[in-house]
Amino acid sequence: MNKWNNSEELPLSASTGNSANVRSIGYRTLQEEEHHDNSLNGDSRHGLYATSKKDLYEQGPVAQCSKAQAIALTVFVFTALFLTSLAAAFVKPFNIECPVEEIAEVEVPSDEPELVATNGEEFPWDDIRLPSFITPIRYDIELTPNLTTHWVKGIEKLIFTVKEETNFIVFHSKNITITSRTMNERLNVERMLEYPFREQIYLETDEYMVPGVSYAIRLKFQYKLSKHLEGFYLSRYNNEAGEQRFLATSHFEPTYARRAFPCFDEPDLKAKFLMTITHDTEYSAFFNTPKKAVTEVRGKNNLIRDEFEETVDMSTYLVAFVVCDFAQVHSITQKGVNVSVIAAPHKIGQAQFALESATKIMDYYDEFFGIPYPLPKEDLIAIPDFGAGAMENWGLITYRETSLLYSETQTSADAKQWIAVVVAHELAHQWFGDLVTMKWWNDLWLNEGFASWMEYLGVDHIHPEWRMMDQFFLDMVAPALALDSLTTSHPISVDVKDPKEIEAIFDTISYKKGAAIIHMLEDLVGEKTIRDGLTHYLKEHKFDNAETNDLWDAISRSWDSGKYDFTVKEMMDTWTLQMGYPLITFDQQNDTNIYTIRQERFLKSMNVNDTEIQERRHEQDDYQWVVPLTFHTDLEDFPTHKFILNKSQTMDFEFPGDMTWFKANLNGTGFYRVNYPASNWDALILALNTDHRVFTPADRAQLINDAFALAQAGLLPSTKPLDMIMYLLKENEIVPWATALRHLSAWKVTLQETDLIPLINNFIQTLISPIYNKVGWGETGEHMERLLRKLILRTALDADMEEAQEKAVKYFHDYKNKNESVPPNLKAVAYSAGVKFGGLDEWKFAWTMFKESHIPSEKSIWMRALANSPHPYILQQYLDATLDRQKIKPQDVTSVLAGVARNPAGANLAWRHVQMHWDEILSNFGVGSFIIGSIIESTTSHFSTEFDYEQVQDFFIPRRTHIGSGQRALDQSEEQIQINIEWRRDHEEEIRRWMQAKVGASAKIF
């Protein structure tokens, strides 16, 4: 799944084997079995209770007895208990300690209710995970969604086997009303209990199920299409005539399949799926596999039944189905796979770029992985309401419209690149995540980290002129370094016990740090080794599940480690099983050319005195890594060095005496930061100012990024990165520019209430003037130049450059008043300027354009521009609109809140709005949603005063146990606020003095 928004075998035969004990289950459709419905109505109350939880977990010979024996035993036990209790009432107790058999305690969240089913009975299964003795084989499902009433009716046959004798199974279901249930093989359903807190259903049979036999549960159920963006939910769009049209679509990752059909909703419980969807004739249905039959429903001329081919073995979270009135375009890969892009009819003209990109990338991945794509088709469908960027459902990938649809005349260069990247990400998942799936969510990074790495290789293959691997440092490495330098970060491979915790790890660590460490490993072992290892891994585990160690084993078998005395696993465990990363420090020995190289964990909060942060720092003090270290010098005849710094190891290295400077971590490939003696920092800064081209663009960006981060941690003066970026007066590449401007922008957010803002703006104007004049306001140039132009013009606008403001506002008013179109790559600047320097009339015009635009990328630009108003009363109306899904779609709420929070005029408004409407926000998005964490982070983490910190703490203290996956985002936001406070205290005056010396007098009013 691409979470971010630019704001994701052979068929089973009729017999499961030739053993005499295996009974065949036919493959009749559920419709053919309609007359076999012998459902039980109501709950059966006379089923057997297990005498202890242990009996439920240990189904063996001791637990086997007939029903009559069990009843007799139960009567005996209860009689004995009664007599014992009677005796105890009349006998004086003695202080004698009796041995009691210990039962392992199960950790339950403090807010979890007692294990009581909905009918008041004790729920017998006391584990948040499903029993390990169940193996699902196939789901035979028919769904009938009604897009008028918004109700769904379903019939399901769930076929499974057991690995040990048992008289019960447990499966998942949430907000589904099961109206009947029957079993095959002469078994009767004795009890069926539901425990909503864990979304589990316990089903008990009157006789024991035995290994080697296939069993089938037949369920009838119904529910209403969800209003949330998860499960099987309702979406809508307006067609060209302005008429509202409905569609039903699905999103099941991580644990939402259970909201669409009862299932074993864990990733390692793979099965085949046979799907039939009955729907109104004006709609079409799509599923993971192609259709095999379309028939009319007898007696109902307005309904048709679509039967789909059976899937390969797959996890429940990868199942997908959509019922809509969309159009589609097609292409065929070199291996004969049918690729389609599907979208609303009036938007299908925007599908061609995604279609061409997907077809080429699939051919590349076929060759790269050495394994052909295993399905006959690949659909990419644009969903009007979609919470993530995209979702990698096998054979039917769902996308947010802005992640798939491109207009040649309306879409900007960065939006075009975003579409290519998201398409490449989700297609990589078809192998890495779908073909081979993680066993449990602690290894989510196996899916997301590799897809995030592969997306850059895929796009670089079809667009080498975009120089994606230069951008990799900017987009992947730098953001991951920033988040992972908090004590509240988490390891890549994180322990997940409760499914409610899963969405919290769909974050920068799993995606971007995961991608960064794979990139670092590739640099060490070589491209061929990585590719060979991935091919081994995928072939060994295809249609199955795997763990991180399986990947390291596969790569190790392809790697000739040579001089290295460690395995891939030994090295990579230090990067996946512990959070954070090292700071590599070069200490010069007494003015000699000998430097001692050492490592310690880098933390932004090194100078923060908060007790909790200090305790976490102390707990993490012993972190050590196996570090692939690289460096080079200014000497042409001194080769680039690459070696390993082992855990807890220091190393002495002697440089040549005539060396002027040295630079470590070439191209920012290593996931670490580097600190040098002051003399080497000065030499690097001088080299940049003399001829910055002696370093690659990625090296220049990495130096800038490290300098700012080290200054924030108090390890460098804050003036050092400012001295360094003065060389940008001669820079023409986007990656160093974007790195520096990102940090200056962060400074402005932290200091937004101070008189430093005019000084920083003046400094930025001075810095960008040469490149501003060079890129101009035209629409010429190749892709990279267009990206740079947009960045520089937007920066000029934000830095209050008068000429930029005048030009941008003129574009806006010429469009508003004369209907003169704005070039695609200037739209973001023009629309933002029109709102920022306008009043209510300009804002209303922007709102109208936002609501009426049929171009997703255009709609997104208007949405961001609307947050730029300087008027609090307008911004408050915009915030209030997020509470009405007819005005702001739920998928866009986070973007609106974040946009207003970034606006100095709206920062406090956004935070106040979240507090006022917290319960409604929580209800709309759910405790387990990653959206909750995004809202917390975007509206609080920029604060930089003790007062604001206390306000955030006071608000969340009584709510901490009820924010689910948002807890980690809250912890990280609070830590970042404390870092901001400390940084201002230590560096604000230092920065002021530097700025005054460079760009003029203070901007103080008094």
C-alpha cells in the first residue's frame, strides 16, 4: 500500500488428497446450494463448556470424550464443587498454601472489557490471534450489493481443514449480521458466540473435527455499506452533468476484510477465493481475477450475476471488489498480461499515462525478479474516495484519483512523477507482498520497504532522464533519518500483538527507512547479488508467507562475502531489530593526519532535559550497528575507501598529509550521519563555494542535511549550515536546493511567532535570486528543470518576494477574470498567491473551482491553495467544512488540517478545531486508523513553547488510552515540541545575529 497521498498456483482439485480419511467437497456454487439451507435460528444454549482455558488450547487425547461422558463429568465436577463449598462454609479456614496449577496470563489492554459474548455467555477463546490449528482452503462467496439501499447481502461457504482434533474454530467478523450457519460432514453448529471487541466469532460443533478432512461452514449474512474508507464501503462522484453517482468499493488492509465477509483475517492464512457478485445491470463488477461468466438473474431483469475465476492462494487483505459504472482502457504486456486502467467515464481520457507506465514497468519487473507475473490480468482503478495513496490488491489495484489520472495539459511535472512512482510501488507489491507475503504484521516493512525501493528503480527504468536515484536521498533517506532520530521511533521490524497497533507502523520507518537500508545493502553486496537473492526468495516462498530472516538467507546464498566476517543477517539485524541509526564521528588526534572513527546513536533530543526522554535515551545507549562506511578526499590519486565499522568498534585511519578535505557516506547511501572536526567542516564549505561540482548532487544534499540535523542536536553551531548553503548561489540542481529549503522552511515554522521571520525571508530571497532569474516564469525545459522552477517560485512566494507575488497574483486574476489558463507547473504558485493575497471573493472563487474541477491533480492544487488565506474567519469556515463529507471528502480531511496548520494564520485554529471536534474525528476515522496519527502530528508537532506543550499534554492525558495507533504519533509530536523548545532556547539569538550580519537590521517593532 502506498499510504502517502501527495498530500497502498494450481487450483485446488475437488479432492484434497487420496487418503481414505479425506472427504471430497464439491465445487457447486452457493446459488446451487440454496435449497440445502438447514440453518439454525437463535443460539443453542446446551453446548459444552471447557473446564478450563487450557482445555481449549490443548486438544489432545485427554480432551477427547463422548458427549454423554462430558455431561457426566460436568455433573460430577459441579457436585464436588458444591459439596466443597458447603464444607468450607462451616469449617474454620487454616493458613495452608495449596499448590495451584498455573495458567499463563494473556495480556489484555486496560480498556478491554471482560470476555463476554454478545449474548452474555463467556467467550471461550482468550487470544487476540486466531487458533493456529486452522488452515483455510477456499472461500466461495456471493455478494449482492444494492447501491440504492446501500445494503449488502452475502452467502459464503468457507472451506477449511484442522491440524488437530477440535470441536471449535474461531474466525473474524465485524459489523456483519450472520442470519444462518450450517456445517457439512453431518456436523451441527452447537454454539456460535461473538466477541466484538476482538472482532472474533467462536463456532462450536457437536462432534470433533479431525485432521485430514475438509470441512465447510455455510453462512448467510448482511450489512450496510460502510461510510468509512475501509471494508466494503460506499463511494460517490459527480458525472459531467453534475449528477451524483454511487459505487461500492473495498479496502481491506490491514484488518478490514472481516467487515465485508466472515474470514480468517490474518496474512498467513492464505486461501483461494471464488467470487460471484450480483448487481444492477447499469453497473460493472471487478474482482482480483477475470470474469468467467455473466448471467441474468431469473425473474429479475434489472440484475446480472458476474462469476469470476478462482484466485491463487492469497491473503484476505489482498482481496478486492468494486461495483461501479466506470470505463476502461487496455494494453498488453510482452508476456501477454492484460493491463487496464479503469476510471469514471468522464475521466478515462486521463488514464493513458498510467496505462503506458504500468505496462512498461510490469515488463521490467518480470525481468528484474526473474519470475513472470502469475495472474492473467492487472487492473488499476481510480476510486473517488480512497484513504491511502493506493492499495496493492492482487490483480485489482485501487488508487486515489490523484495517484493514477494525468492530464497532459493540466497536470504538473511533480504530479506526473507522483503517478509514475505510485504505479511502480503498487506493481512491485504484486511480487513483493502479494506473491510472497509477510507472516505477520511485524514484518510489514518486507512489503513496504521493498516496494518503496523498487518504485525508484521502476520509474528510473522508464524515465532515466528523471534521475530518480538522485531524488531517492531527498524523498526516502532524509525523511527517514529525521523521524528515526527521535527516542520515540520504533524498529523496522516491530512487535505487533494487537491488530489495533498495526496501522501505527504504516509510517516513514516501515516505508522509507526500509527502502533506505535495502539501498545501503545493495551498495555493499552489489546489484547482481541483490537481484539473485530476491529471485531466490520469491521462488522459494511464492504463494506462501515469509519472514525477514528468509530474505537475509536468500541474499546470503547469493553473496560472496569475501573479507567480511559477518553474515547479511548479522549486519541487517542491527538495522531492523533496533530503532535509530548511528552518528559516525571522525576525531582528529592532536593535529595529526590520524583520525579515530567511532559510532554512537544520533538523537535530535541530545540536549533536552525532559525526564522521560532522558530515560529513553539511557535505555537506548547501548545500540550499535554494523556500518558500511565509505569516504573519499579531494586527492584524485587517493582511492575511495569502503569498509565496515563493526559494533562497539573504533578504528584509526591515517589520511594523506596533503589532503585538504574528506567526505564520508558517498551519495548519502549509508543510513547514518557524519560529524567531522571543525577544520574539515570549514574545508568542505570552502570546497562547495569554490567548485561545488566536485561533489555529486546527492553528496551536496547529504552534507546540507547532516549539517542542519547536527545543529539541531547541538553538535554544530546553527550558523554552520547557514555558512554552508551560501554556495547555493551557484547551484542548479533540485536535490540540494530542496534539501536546504526544506530545513529553512522548518525553521520558519518553528520560529513563526518571532521577529526572525522577516530576516529569514530576506536571507532566502538573497539566496534564491540567481536561480529565480534563471528558471523564470516560463513553461520550458525538461522534467527536472520544471520541478526546480516550481520549487523556486513557490519558495519566492513564501519568502514574500514582491515580484513573485505580483506575477503569481496576475496569473490568478487573469484566470479568474479573463479565463486565461495557467501553465500546469505554475498553477500551485498562482492559485496559492491568489488566495493568500486576496479576500473572501478570491477564496470563494477558489472554492468553486475546487468543487467543480474534474481533473484530480487540479482539484488537489485548489484544495491546498484554499488553506493559504490570511483571514482566520475564512480558515475557520474551511476547517468546519471538514466535518461535512459533502463538502470535504474524508480522504482529504488530513490534508486540509495540515494545510491550515502550516499557515501561520491558521496554526492555532487547526489545533483548536481538533480539540473542539476530537470525538467526532475519532468516530469518523476510527481508533485504529493511521489518519488519527497524521492529524495529531500535523496539528501539534510544530509548536515550540512550553505553554503549547502543556496544552497538548493536558488535552491528551485523559485520552491517551483511546487513540489507538495515534499513540506513537502523539509521543513523537510531544518529543518534537520539546526539541523545538530547546532549539529555540539555545540557537534563536545565534541565528538572529548571523542573519542581521548577512541581510540587515532586526525586524523588531519596538
